[in-house]
Amino acid sequence: MYIMLIIFVITIGLFIWGKYPPDVVALLSMLSLYLTGILDVTETFSGFSNTTVIMIAALFIIGEGLSQTGWTALAGNKFIQWAGKSVPKLLVIVTLGSGVLSGFVSNTGTVATLLPVTISAAWNIGTMPSKLLMPVAFGSNTGGLLTLTGTPPNIIASNALIEQGFTGFSFFEFGLIGLPLLMIAIIYFRYFGYKLLPSYKTRNKPVNIDSELHKWIEAYRVDQNYFRLRVRSISPLLGTKIKDWDFEEKYNVSIIRLKRRHPNLFQKNPAFIEFPDEDTEFKYHDIITVKGETEAINKIMIEFRLGLWRLDPIEEELKNNLINQEVGMAEVIVTPKSLFVGRNIKIGDYFERFKIQLLGASRNNEPLEDKEIKVKAGDAFLIRGSWENIGDLKEMYENLVICGSPEGMAKNIENLTPKSFIALGTLILMIVLLVFKIVPGAIAALICAGITLITGCVPINKAYKGISWTSVIMIAAMIPMGIALQKTGAAQLAADGLVKYLGAIHPIALLGGVFLLTTAFSQTINNSATAVLMAPIAILAATNLGISPKPIMITVAISASTAFLTPVGTTTNAMVLSAGGYKFLDYVKVGAPLLLLFFIVTLLLVPVIWPF
């Protein structure tokens, strides 16, 4: 037991020191337990087959599906629209919004989604991001307590009960305490915390999609020579292919995109053809997005009996018709050493080799009007292609500079597609499976993660990138520490101490002791690791005192999510640190009163909702 406690203390110290990644620290701790003979091989690697770990990994994929298909961006932007120009109203909305979103999407994913829109909104209404970003982080930490899958400590606490033969928590049971705590956080920031939040000047005024599109319109004159045409029932184009008419050579018109107004759901006849090729066939009522001179457009309208389709304001047109979760736009600059220098290219063409479409060109900050141009060093091009291909373009050709962050823009696209509703339906399906306990939680999460992948809501490569492997590996590697605590009697010793000195006073005193000990760990250790360490101690303490372990375990879950005093307690706190220009003491000043409120409310409500 003494050897185990030495390993335990060193592990905690390394977590606090922060020099090594938490997953590496956890793996070293796991190996130390085996090499010192405390655990055997099966016990050492038991965490990697634990249902908690599998479920958490699957939840990351489901959350990524909501992000990739536009739901989180849409929700984030709606929050900002509702706030208008009112700073207090915006403060309430972003705190509530981050809380609600994090109940269904990972806390990290929630903050990643709301971070850019919150910064943008702060600048737009004349306040500093530091007045809003800490409430977003704390709101997401609190909102994780709304559902079973909202944050890993909830799952860890519930599964720990089940493994010990007790009944776990239902899907929305956490909301009985999570909702009051979220409301308290909102009221706190609205009337008191806002005064404590610093107002630091930062240089992170964002460039959002709207401003990017406006810049492109001016730089490349995208608003000129851009039309949408409708294939009428009397058009000779019906049933023919693009290659039959030679639009490029004969009319100097480029076909950018084609939308089927009447797609055939039973055949391979998609609603959108993002990059029409020469074999694309025209159907009745197709909407064709084209680029060409007005005179040429008038000519083909008359010759092919096409109707002119209404064009939205150009910014909305670009966002709604040329950019979505799968296809995007980016600005590319050609360097002097690029292989493209000296080549002739045509504006409007789709280059199969690079899998991108060329929409416009600019030289010396002036748009190039010619249909065909000879590339020079320093030329800038506006390109369109899949987000993946835009990202790959830089890796394929190192002497091209991709401006901005295509991946970041992709996640801020808010228009919904059929895949968006599949992703939402998948989330609803998982909730139904969990609420009615049709299958075990890990199986429900895996089924829904599989649907997310199979339907293409998240590409396989992005799915793996969307999983926080640091968190998954760390949780898996820390589970053996919980086993060691029980096996060596250390958990029993700690539980006996809690019962002897606090439980003897009153079960509420034990509840308070568990809260304070857990929250102390959570300020410097990942909340998942904290929950794993405290779960066996809390259950043993409740059992020794002869009370229900449920109120104790719900307290562990709550207090593991109260890392309000430091920027290193959770990833979400760290994410807003530099964006808000915060200092370490800002977290203590703003977080300490909120932590005290959570402590008092927990002691008052938990025994009422989950009696001893």
C-alpha cells in the first residue's frame, strides 16, 4: 500500500507540474503499478476494455458529427443573433448556450464552436472578449451535468455504481441538479460575476465567414458575371450532356454548380452536383450556377430557352450555394518557386488533377478580368473544392500559401444538409436507447457512432481527429489506479477516514468532505482522472456508513466539474486563457464565489433529490 501511495502522490505531482502530457503521466502510472507487482497484466490493461472508455470515444464521434454537419455553428450563431447589441443579454445567452450544448456535445467541442462567434460578438457590440469567454468555459463545464453523456465524470460515476452492483443514473437524472446549477451560474455572471471579469484588450478581432466573403467579392469581383439559370421544359438541353454543347469554347461560359430540383431518390441522381463534369446530364428544372459575360449569358438563355433564376444578395448566395459542410472556398497565393508560375489557366475551370475549381484571380490587389491568364508569382486565386482537398493542396504543393484556416471555416458553416438531420437523428436515437435502457450505454454509443460514420456525417479520417485521444488514453490508463486503490486497501483507508472524521458528524458532512477533496483534485488534474480516483473511495465511504452511495457519487460528478480556480483544471479553461488574455488569478477571483455557491447548493439539494 505504501508503494502504491508513493506512485499515487508522484502521479498527482506530475499532473500538477504539467511538464508532461496527462496521458503520458497516466501511462507511466499504469506501468509503475505493474512493474512494482501491485497489479497483474489483466488488471493493468483493464481500462482499455472498460465500457466507460469505449463510450466516451464513441461520444466524441457523435459530437463531431453535429459539428461537421452545421448544428453547433448554427446554434452558436443563433445565440449571438438573439443577444443583439446588449452585453448583459449576450452574457446570459452564451452562458446558457454553452451549457445546453455541452449537455449533448463534448465540453471541448462546445467551447471550440462558441469561441469564434463569442469573440466576434464581443467586438461587434463594443466589449472585450475577456468579459464573455470565461462564462462560456464555466457554462460548458456546468452544462455537462445536464445529461449522463454530458461529461466523462458522469459516465464514470454511473458505471462505478453499476460495477459495484448498484443502480446507475438515468440519462436525464443528472439534470435534476445540473439545471439548478446552470441557472445559478447564469444568474451569478449576470448580476455579480460580470463585475469581477476583467476587461483586457486583445488582438484577436476575428475574421469570420461573412467578412471573408465580403473581402473576396471586392478582391475578385465575384459579384460580377455570376448567374443562376433554370432548365425549362422546352429547353434543348434536356437529356443531353455538358460535353455536347462546348460551353467553354463556344460561349466562354463556365458551369460552376448544378442543383437538381427533382432528384430521383431511387437512382444515383443527387440533389446537388458540386462540380459538374462533361458527362453530367441536364434534367428538367435543373438550376445551373454559371459564370460568364452578361452578353454571353443572354445568348445562351435565348438559344437554350433557359430561365433566369432569382439571385440572392451575393454574400448570401455564396454562403448558401457555393459553401457547405463538404465544399468550401479559400484564397491561395502563388510563391515565386511554385510550379504554377508561367502556366496558362482558365478562370471557371474545374481541375480534376487538383480537384479544385478556379473562381477568380487577382494580381497586385486588382482583379484579373481575362478568361485565361498566365500565372505569375504573387498572384492570388479564389478556389472552390472540398474542404479536405483544399487542405491537401498545401501539402501537395508546398509553394502555395493557403490563406486562413479551411478547417476552421468548415466548422463555422451553418447551413443544414440532409446529413445534418441524420446527425441529429443519431443523437436522438442514442438518447432513446439510453433513456429506455434498450441496450447498454457503450453499445448505444457505438451504434450511433457507427451510423454517423457510415452515413458520411463525419469522414473516417476526421472522425479519428475528432476524438480527444489524450482524454481517452488518460482515462483508460487511470482506471488501474482505482483498482490499485481498492486492492491495496488505500481506498478503504481513505473511506474509513472520511467516515470516522466526517461521517460520524453527519452524512452531509461526509458529502461536503467528498466535494472539497474532489474539487481540490479537479483544479489541477483532469476531471476524468479525478472522478476515476474518487469513485472507489466515495462508494466505500458510503457503504461503510451504511447510506446510499448515489448522493455521494453524484457529488463526485458535480465537484469533478468545478475546476473554476485555475486555467489548467480543464481543457475548456485553457482554451479561453489566451483568447481572453486572462491571468491565473482571474480564475481565482471569478471562480471562487461560483465554486462556493455550487458547494452550498450541492449540500442543500443533493440529499433532497437523492436521499441518504
